[in-house]
Amino acid sequence: MGIQDMIEGKKQWRAHMARVKALPRDYQIVYKEIQRYYFKIGPVGLADGTLLSGLLDFFEEGVAAGKGVLELIGDDVAAFCDELVKDSRTYADIYQESVSGEPGTTEK
């Protein structure tokens, strides 16, 4: 990854966060909690940016429709997050496989 790629990535991230800041306060709070949750569990697909940008698109559509954030996702934010990534591998899964020696992992 070159310097230009890092600069472009930073510009995209700032534009993404500007969209988040344009959301109503309740949406912002829930978005940031979901973001924190995903950064903690580390879905492998998080790095490509489609998960969070898709979530932001979903929230913007909810705002346009005049719905509250909990009307969109339900009362259990963690369950909503888990449902979005239920079929995705996480870095925690990869680590667990590496320490347990399950098939399909590399040993040192």
C-alpha cells in the first residue's frame, strides 16, 4: 500500500464519517456503538468497507423514511450486529482455530 492509497483511504474515511455526523443524534449513537462492536469482534470483511458503508446507507434510508433507529434494527443492537455478520469469519475465529489446532489452520 503506497502513500497515495493511504491518503485516498483517509479521504474516504473522512467523507464516510461526515455522512455519519449528518445523521440524527440517535442514529449517530447507534452507528458508533455498532462500529465499536465490529472493531472489537473484527469481521474479516470489515476491511473492505462495504459493511459499514452499507449500514450507513441503510440508516440514511431510515432517516429519509422518517423512522427511528430502533424501528429499523430492533431493541437488541448486538443481535442486529451478529445477524449482519453471522456467516462471516472474524479474526477471533481465526485466532481460536489457530490455538485449538482445528483442521484448516497452519501450525508453527
